[in-house]
Amino acid sequence: MRLTSLNDIQKHHRHIFLAPHYDDVVYACGGTLSVQVSSGLRPLVVTVFGGAPTTDTLSPFAQQVQQQTGFGGPNSAQAAIEARRQEDTQALDLLQCDNLWLDYQDAIYRGTPAYYNSNAELIGGDVNPADAEIERQLVNGLLELHNRLPDTVWYAPLGIGRHVDHQILTSVADTLAQHGAKVYFYEDFPYVVREQGSLEARLQELDLNLEPTLVEMSEMLELRIEASEIYKSQIQSNFGSTEQLQNMTRQYTHNIRPVETIYLERYWTYRRH
């Protein structure tokens, strides 16, 4: 079921996954979503940076990113968002999860002139100070939700790879945790496998006194892969090929704890004192 606003979120949404973009939660947490659904839960995936730009005039960098995912021409942004929403709907229907799309724009569309003009600024750079307003609005909206539904468990990206949109959500979730919310940070996939030591580097950078917790999802591995493959527009840029997506997913989830036929997803939560 697709929700239309934060106000639609109800008590039965005990597990809320914050996705920077349309594919992030399925890529990183698809097994956990499936385990929860098989236990009778109804997880909700909230895609935060899901809005289309308000202008057809994209920066050269935004145009370049669009072309890499197969979208060119004057209405490329609207076409890309529409295609990605269709992919997201199909993937989350397969996993039987609810979803909500917020209208904040993807980093590549923000700012006039654009805030982010290269891959180095987008992934690995610092969040533009102008984006502080987005973070403030998100914190206010989600804290209000936490106060209304205090038992909800939140899942947010750890920000491995330091994509600016992921960094914003890490910071928002940290603020939620400081107000008593139960927060699990998921490992941004495939960023976590692109560079050796990126997980450790991010944990060190955050310095949040986190400890790992594991979700065994061996029986759901193939379902996670099947759902990930639905985001066809992203496969080339994120994995290179469908086969690579399958191999990377299997290897990474197995290598968390290399025991025969065991596949895991790992989360990081605040150490209890």
C-alpha cells in the first residue's frame, strides 16, 4: 500500500525504513523486510529524496547522471522519477511492504546554481550548508511522528560512501535517537563493498558508540535479489550487470559471518550503557 503523507503512518507501522533514494532500502535491507513480513509485520519504506525537480533546466552534472541511467532529453528528470517510482512500487509490492514517497529533491537537482556539480562533491564530499533546512524539516516531521508512535523502530543509512543524501539521513536518525527513538543504522549497499575499509572508516568518523546486530535472512536471500533486480535503471551504474548484483549480494551477506549457507544483514545500534 502506498501512503501519501507522514500523517498516514499508523501504529501497525512498527518498523520504518528511511531510504535516501528509491533503491537503497531494498538493496541493503531486503532480507530483513522479508523476514518481518513473514512474521506478520507490515514494514514501511519512506523514500525521502523522491521528488522531481521543479524546472526542466538541469545542471550539466545532473544531465550526465540522468544519461548514465538511460534518461536523456528535456523531460528526462520527470521521466526518470516516474520510472523509478514504478520500479519501487513493483519491488515493494513483491516484498509486501508499504511505501511513502516524500517530495524532497535528489541532491543532483538541488540549488540554483546547483549545490553538487561532480561525483566527488556528491559522494564523499560534505553536505552543502544550504541543505540544513531539509534536515531541520525532516527532524521536526519525524520527531512529531516519534512522539505519536514512540514504540516505532527506525532504520536509517549509516552513510558509508558518504553520499550527501545518505549523510543527511544519518544525521536525522542520530537526532531521533537522542530523543529516545530506537534506531538501527543499515550498511549502505553497494557502497560498503566498493572500497575496502569503508565501513570501518565511517564508524570511526561518526564515533557514535555503536554495536552490531545481525539479522539472519538466508531463506529470504533470493527474494532480496529478485527485488533488487527490479530497479533496472540503476543496475548498470551501481553494479555493472545483473550478474554482478547477484554475486555481490551473495558474497557480502555471506561474508558478514562466513558460515556455510548462512546469509546475514548487519545493523548498527547505540550501545546500551
